[in-house]
Amino acid sequence: PAALFNLGHARFAQGQEELKKAEDGGKAASRARRATAQANAANQTADAALASNDVKRMVDAYRQGRGARRELKAATKAVQQAMEAHASVLLKWQRAADDFRSAAELNPADNHARENAEIVNRHQARLIDQIRDMQQALAAAAQAQQQLGDKMKQLRGRIPAEDAPPGEAGEDGEEEEGPYGMRPEMQEAPGRTGEEQRMSPEEAGQMLAALPLADDHAGRLDPE
């Protein structure tokens, strides 16, 4: 029971440290929503330019779309990185909760282990809410990017070659891609799960040395 109790502490602490270093999920989702709004505005501008058939308006709309697309790609990449980090933390916290529950099962008198499992569960619930928020922002961004790619194709097809804005490195074919440089049918590719960060014996020893033993009942997690 004492080993499981301390293992729960170690895994929970590892997750906290990873979360501190990761991109803030709320900020990443907000950035993606702003980029989506930019892309939607560019789509509306493109529609108006196409309807007018005015070359200058179409060129301006294409340039606006190009800028919106760049920001959308950067924002979706930030969300993806944040989601990967949050998923890694969630896995560690799930295992930490299991460790505390196992310690409580082996030693029913250890109320701290049971309380810690409940505290970790609350932290997991908040983390899951953030991940769902990022998933929603990402889905909206993917839809906006697909629509923007279609509009830019139409604009490019209508702008005379002599009036077309100069291309950029990697510009060709970008409209075919979804977030993170993947084609739309590949956007649901599974993330990496199940792998834990390796620790050296020295790091593990330092972490466990700082933790209280289970039977001194001083190791209750902070509920917040």
C-alpha cells in the first residue's frame, strides 16, 4: 500500500509538471477560434469578390485568404500540441487515481489514499473539459480551413495569370491540406497514448525522497 500510495503521488506530480510546461489549453482554443473567425471573414470577402468578378477585389481577397490560412494553420498546430500534452497528463493522472484506489483497497483504513483518488478524479474532470473545448475549436477550424481552401482555388482560377499575386514557398497544394498538414480524410488519425516519460533512477529517487510515506498520513493531495 505504501508503494502504491507514493507511486500515485509521483505520477500526479509528473502530470502537474508536464501541464506547467504545456501550451495553455484555454489560450490555444481561443487562438483557434480567433483564427477561425478570420478565415470565415476571408471566405465572405472571397464570395463577394467572386460575385463582383473584379480582378483587383479577387486579388485582395486571395491575399486576405492567404494570411488567414497561415494563422489558421499555426493556431491548429498549437491546439494539436496542447491536446497531445493534455492527453499525456490525463493518462498519468488516470494511473495515479488507480494507484490510490489500489492502496485503499489493500489498506481500507487509509482514508488519505481514498481521498486522493477522488481529488485526482476532479483534476481529471477539469482536464477533460479543456480537451473537449480544444476538440470543438479544432473541428470548427478544420471546417473553416476546408472552405477557405475551396474559395482560394476558385479565386486562383479566376484571376488572370498576369495579375496573380506571387506565390510563397510551399504555397502550391496547400489548399488540399487540412490542419497540421494532413489531408481531410486523415484528420482523425489517433494520437500517441500509453507511453510514459522515462525517469532515471536518480530522478525517481529524488522524487520519492520528497514524498511522505503512506502510513504517516501526511500525504493528502491539495484539493485545488
